[in-house]
Amino acid sequence: MSGHGDPIPMMSQRGPALCGEAHVPGDKSISHRSLILGAMAVGETKIEGLLEGQDVLDTAKAMRAFGAEVTDHGEGRWSVHGVGVGGFAEPAGVIDCGNSGTGVRLIMGAMATTPITVTFTGDASLCSRPMGRVTDPLALFGAKAEGREGGRLPMTITGAVEPMPVRYTVPVPSAQVKSAVLLAGLGAPGKTVVIETEATRDHTERMLAGFGAELTVEESGEGRVITLTGQPELRPQHIVVPRDPSSAAFPVCAALIAEGSDVLVPNIGLNPTRAGLFETLREMGADLTYENPREEGGEPVADLRARFSPNMKGIEVPPARAASMIDEYPVLSVVAAFAQGPTVMRGVKELRVKESDRIDAMAQGLRAAGVEVEEGEDWWIVHGRGQGNVPGGATVESRLDHRIAMSFLVMGLATTEPMRVDDGGPIATSFPVFEPLMTGLGAKVGRA
Ligand SMILES: O=C(O)C1=C[C@@H](OP(=O)(O)O)[C@@H](O)[C@H](O)C1
Ligand SMILES: C=C(OP(=O)(O)O)C(=O)O
């Protein structure tokens, strides 16, 4: 089991208004996929703006172990010399995906239709997360998985010798499961069909098409039907990774709750499968605007401008929007504490199987900070206390979960008393420059 070393206690407190520009790093989902698809293409893929967070670095290391030549050229520029679909070599050692669900699940899919045997592991958080949701459909291709009880890491997968294409309806709203099946489908002859009843982030579909795979997407009575023709020769690409809306969420939400703030977060990808948080904040009455809207690399992009919004109201977040903001519920619940009235979040059972049980982690921390929270298996309600009326003064466990750590550090910028987290180390998995970026805006956040 891997880990990130000694805990790094952090704290945040009220201070001056936040102002200036926040240049957040590249998108985590697209960064993982750039490396994996680059490794499955024939020839050299060039990447600009790769997120150099630990999750993505672990995926880069894994791709090297499978035989791809992965080179860091500095300042977010990377290249991947791929080995082609079906060309993965058997790694000499264990593949350690650290804290990353996306990394391990997508890589399992990518190797499952090549006849090699691979052992996967991760940190204590990743070793507690369900992998059966991926190994079940991979078994339909002919792959065999052996792991701990309940489908947990460490786990050894032997790829199919004669893979069969599959038709699979994804039983949980998960882009990781969908993507694992599609990546496995690359190695199987014929057509692999994946059906999702709730649309999730569509980066894998868009990028597979960009790499030259034959792929169609149709809406039908069954849901979103994705059909992929297997065993293509993927063409290397030049990828410019857009900036991550899930990271942008932190400076945006901080500006909304910290008195007097006015922050610009430029160049944020607003793919509709990712932008649910911003829509929700606007419905709550946030002063959040999309400036200079444009298209880049086929994706909608805008500069987000967030200003202090003292009169936000709690709302019922439409459950149909959950997948498009699944990683943003923790920080939304912080904003909800500063709004007036209840914010109701339903249809969010998936939050219980992330890096931590995010409903429980946020509910406990919010309560410790003086905010009333109700919860059930797949819902929770945060009772907002209104701006200027949230006590804070708590030390919260981040539970190896970057988004829990960052959410409570954002909260402390507007609570009466400072907030502390026991360990800010996990922040490096997705947003390694969080602290300098926030202090650059004027935020009082740092090591405790
Ligand atoms: O496919 C992806 O890149 C991701 C999918 C989501 O996970 P699930 O597929 O488990 O919902 C999300 O939470 C994660 O941060 C990134
Ligand atoms: C859930 C997340 O990541 P992963 O599943 O890749 O660990 C996240 O980044 O919030």
C-alpha cells in the first residue's frame, strides 16, 4: 500500500478580499486520458498543459511500465511514444496508482484485452474503493481478476487471450466504468457497445474519436448508446489540455463567500458534462459570470468571474445534474453553509465511494463548524446560516481526500474562527499549486 508521507496540517482564516486572476492547472480527467490513449496510439503524442498532480504522475509511471516512452519536457509539456492497441508489455513490478480511482480503473480497462498479468495497488483510500464495478464488465471480455474480498485492491488482472466484444449497460453513473469498458473494447475485435442511462463526462468518447477510433453515440430509449469498433490503429495527437473546472471550483467558491472579493479564473473548460456546479451557483444567486465565451479544441471555454455574493439562497439541486458536478458537492456544501436556507442534494450515493465517504466527511466537518446537516444514504441537506454567521473554529480530518481538505480550507476564509485540516498532503493529487494560487489572491491559507 502506498501513501504520501507525513501529514501536513493546514489552516485558513478570514482576511482581505480575494482579488486577481487564478490560473488553475490542466484538467485531471483529460490528463489521465491523454497519457493512456497516447500509450495506445502508434507514434508520438504531444501534450501541453498536462496536470502534474500526483494522480496523473502515477498514470505516467504506469504507462512507462507497460512499455510506452513517456517524457517530461518541462512546464506541462509531455510526449508519449505509444506502443499501439494490444501492444502493452507485462510490467516488471506492481502498478501503484496511489490515490487515483480514475488512474487505476482506466488502466485496468486498457490492459484487460491484452494477454498480460498485472497487479494493481494504491494508498489506503484507493484500497478501500470498489473495483468490482470495473472487473465485472472486464470479465465479459474474458479478463480474470483476483483481489481482496469485496473487489478491493491489491488486485491481479490477467487480460483476455481471445477477447470478445461486449454489450454493457453501466449500472452506476460512472465515467470511470464507462471508460474502462471502452478502453477494453479497443482490444477486442468487432463492436463493443456501452450504454449509460445517466450521461457522465464524455472525455473518453471525444478523445477516442480524436485519436481516430470509429465511435458513434446515439440517444435511444435505453439511454446513451456508445458503439466502438475494436482493434483500430490509433493516430497520435497533439493535445492542449483545458484547465480543470473541478479545480476552478475552489477559487470561484472562495470568492463568492469571502467579503469584497472579485476573482477571474481564465480559460475554464465548460463541457456540459462537467459544468453543473456553476449552473447551480448561479441558481443560488451567485454573482458568477462567463466572460469571453468561446470554443477551443471543440470544447466550450470561458473566463469565470466570481464576486462576493452575500445574498445567496439555498436551493434543491436537480438530481439529474449530479453527474455533471459529482466532484463539486463538497465545496458546494461549503457555499451552502453561507447561503440562506436549506440546500438539498439528492441522488448522490456515488459520493460515498470516492476518496472518502464525502457525505459523511463533509457532514461531520460542517457540524463541527456549527452548521446543521441532515443526511441519508443518497441525499443530504445543508442548512445555510447566511453570510457572516458561520462559526468555524474546527479541526477536520481530510481522510486522504484532496477535495475534503480544499473545501474546508475555502470555508475558513469566511468563518468567524479559523478552520484547520489535519492533513493537506492529499491536495497534491489534483491541485498541487492550490496553496500558492490561493495566497496569490490574498487568501490567508497555509501550514498550521
Ligand atoms: O472519469 C473520470 O475522469 C472521473 C470520473 C468521476 O468518477 P466516477 O466515474 O467514479 O463517477 C470523477 O469523480 C473522477 O474525479 C474523475
Ligand atoms: C473522485 C475523484 O478522483 P478519482 O476517482 O480519480 O480518485 C476526484 O478527483 O474528486
